[in-house]
Amino acid sequence: MERAILVNVATTKAEKEGAEESLGELAGLAAAAGAEVAGRVCQVRPRLSPRWLVGEGKVKEIAREAREARADMVIFDRNLNASQQQNLEDEIKVKVLDRTQLILDIFAQRARTNEGKLQVELAQLVYRLPRLRGKGLSLTQQGAGIGTRGPGEKKLEVDRRRITDRITRLKRDIDGLGKRRSSQRQSRRGSPVPSVSLVGYTSAGKSTLFNRLAEERRYTSPNLFSTLDPLLRRVTWPDGAHFFLSDTVGFIRKLPVELVTSFRATLEEVGEADCICHVVDVSSPSCESQLRAVETVLDDLGVADAPVVKVLNKIDLLPEGERALLLGRNADPRSRTVALSALTGEGVPDLLARLREVLFAGHRVYTIRVPRETGEMADSLARRSIVLKRRESDGFVEFRVLADPAGIARFLPYAAQGDETW
């Protein structure tokens, strides 16, 4: 396991107050990448040094701490340009990474699908292209640990044209996959079955909630970015009503723009959802700032129309009184906030009830009796409603459906009177 020194530089009062929190998150990222934190260094200065980011004296302090801790790398909680990275490595004599490189490395390790690998490689090359002139340790060593991994890893001393050509091919391939995904979304858009997207800060518990709702066994982990590739599953109520649920990559403060750009086709799934579940780790001391970070990304994606249900997760980690107070608020049917524990299942029925209200507002349950010989009508009804049950009797095909009355207006003359028992 590689050992890392973490460095935070604050230039404002707000950055100074949030330095420990930011370093804590950077430590989580380092652990997710497979590194052991060997030390932390903070500096407050009126402006960033164009040469080293930190001051000259602080560079010497970092170099001394790296030697004493036998660190393999130094990770800065800010982005570095090529000259800053090279200058720092010349002075410190170990590999130097910035926050974006660390996140890209984690994504490179976690990508499993072909689309995910292409998106990560594109993000890495777009990030590295303007830094090709740098000849520091982190740009020249191949396969030397964190910051050097990635699908299709290429030596960074190759001609800029070859990398540019590779970026062009990757964009073309990703666009092709994006068009296929868009076609699938278009097909779902014409379906009466609604969709819900889970979004939230990384490690907020989205995958655990996904598993709970969809009865899946998707991999979950306390590590940051344990989910990278999206997944779509059906969630069904006891009466047969259902919706599609998608899990998405977690967000984070200062999410690299290269990743947002590369994963835009995937993140567009969120914008197409009929409802967004914003999962929040209510037990985290950084709960509010994490919530705002996710809302910022959603705004950047232009997600404004879909209703949002705020899910306050991990209430099992709260004191009993606070937990009971939050659960008591679930009783308000007008609230778009639900408290629960995806791990224990407490409060999950309240979320399902709230989703039912949001997804099927204005829908009603009908019993439709269609003559058996009119097969086309039966097929058309199935395309315009959610079929809860189906049976045949006395020359008729009977459907128990959940539908918007406007969507099945032509079938209402065939609706049975009263609530028949099935």
C-alpha cells in the first residue's frame, strides 16, 4: 500500500474553516484509491503561489515530512497545472498528485462496463493533454501505482496528435453508446411505467437503498465511489403496480469537469426520470454541504422539472430522540422528505408510499372488460396502462389496470362498475 501526505491550501475564511472537513474527504478518496494516509499539512495564505501553490517554506516542510513518513506521494486538495506539479516533484522528490488525478484513478479502478471504461479513459486523456509538457514523476512512470492507472493507459510522452486522435475516437464511440441509451430512454418515455433515479453524494447509501427497494444484491461499500456503472431494475408493489429504479454514480464536491463531461450521457438518465430520490447521509456532520454539492451538480445538468423526494438515510446511526423525531415527520403526506434506514429497512415503506403518490398522482384503478376477439384493443390497453392482473372469462379478457383516465379514455366504456373482487 502506498503512503501519502495530504495537503490543503486555504485562501479564504470559508476555506480555512472547512479545511479539516475537506482533508477528511481527501483522506477518504486516498483510501478508496488504495493509499494509506501518512500525514496531513495545511497552509493559510492570501493567494496561491503560481510556482508551487504553497509557499517555499511549506514546500520544504512537506518534503521533510514525506521523508520522515517514508511517503510515496503527496496529494494536493486542489488542481495543479503542469509546471506546479513538476516544480513540486523536483523539490519534494516523490510523486505529486492533485484531487482530480486521485478521483480519476478511483474511477479507473471501478469502471466495469465498456461504456464506463471509455468514459474514464476520455476523462483521463482530456485532463492530461494540456499537461503533456510536464515531465514529473507522475507523468512518466507507468504502472507505478495511484495516478498512473486507467483503461487503455498510454505513455504520456507520445505525440500529442496520437492522444488527440484517441480522444476523437473515444468521443465518437461514447456518442454512439449515448445514442443507443437515448433510444432506450425514448422507448421508456412512451411507456406508462414511470422511472425513478437515485442521486446523492458518494457513500450516502444509494446502492444499499437500491438493493432494499429492488431486492438486489448489488455491491455496496463504505468507500467513496463504490458505484460507477448505472443499473436499472423494476420495483413492484404487492398489487402489481411498479416503476423502474436506476442507481447512478455518486457526486462529490469539486467533481472534476472532465468527469462531468465524459459521463454526461450517463447522467442524462437523471434528467429523464419521472422522480428523483436525493439520498442524503443524515448522520454525516457534512450533511448540509454534501446536499448543496449534489444540488449544484443537478443544476449544472439542467435537472429542474422532475419532482424530487429528499431521502434522509442512515437514521439508524442517530440518537434515539433525533431518529424518532425524523420518523414522525414521515406521517405528513404533503412532505417530499422521508427519513429511513436503507440498512435496516425502517422508514422504507414510507418512501414507497410517497413515491406512489408522486408517480401515480391522478391515476385510478379500473377493471376493463374487452371482448376476446378484439386482440388489438387488449394490446393497446397494455401499452397505455400498468396491468395489475389479467384473466379470461365468458368471451371477455378482463384487465385490472392502474392508469391515467385521459390515457385510456377510449377504454372507459368497457370499464366494469364497482370494485370487483379478483
